[in-house]
Amino acid sequence: MTSGDPSEAAGPPAPRGLLAREWPIIVVLLGVLAGLVVVAALDRFRRGSLVIAAFVVLGAWLRALLTPERAGVLVVRGKTVDVATLLTLGVGLTVLALVVPAPPR
């Protein structure tokens, strides 16, 4: 027996588009791609690596703040493990970018 609620009769809500569901990972991946373009096309290792590191840290921030349903495929393990892993990678990339000496010109 139904309660007469019109929302029950309509069935399940239509699935949202891929961009709407997975925007956090899409933003992070586009940022990483932009950093790779800076490294490869513009020959700017340090700047490109810092762009990549910034977007990895952004991924950690998004994973920390968003609910698991909204974080999409940024959810891999528990929130603490995901955030710690992304922050470690982002900080490691930053240190790498700043420590590697510039090539002689």
C-alpha cells in the first residue's frame, strides 16, 4: 500500500550527468593536465610541478569537505586515509619542485 505521496509515483530520480556527479575528480584531473602541459609544452618544470601539486592538494581539500556521495571517485578508502594520501603526495610534489635544481641555460 502506498502513502499517496506523488514523489513515490514518479519513480527514482533521473541520474545526474557525469559532469554533475564527478566534478571533483574532473577539476583535479584538468588541473593535473594543465600542469603537465606547462611542463611539456612550455618547458617549465618547477611551475608545472607546482600546478600539479596545487591541484592534488585541492583534491585532498575537496575530499575532506565533501560528503562521500558528492566527492564521487575521490572516495577510495576512509576519509582520513584519502586526505592523508593526497596531502602527502601534494606536499611531496611541492618539495620535489622546489628542491630540484633548475637546468643550466
